[in-house]
Amino acid sequence: MILQDDKARIVEATLVPGAVVSEIARRHGLPPQQVFTWRRQARRLPRLTIRRLYRRW
């Protein structure tokens, strides 16, 4: 089971310039479609929620 913090960390890794989503997904043993879904969901969150998630690190 993937925790919310793990999801946020994985999504953040995909936002780095030059990052390849499929490579990041494979590194974590996930299908790329799952990571793309999480990215889409993150875009729908209010910015304050996203900042709160990232502050946990």
C-alpha cells in the first residue's frame, strides 16, 4: 500500500525538468498510468493542500 506522503514524493519527482514518468514509476514498482493518475489528481487539489503535503518532508 502506498501512503499519501509516498504518492506526493513520487509526483514531485515527476515534476523535475527532464524527469521521465515511466522511469520513476518503474523505480517504485508502479505502472506509469498510476503515476499519471496521481499527477492529474494533484493538479485538481487546491494549492494550499499541495503545499501542506510537500511541507511534510
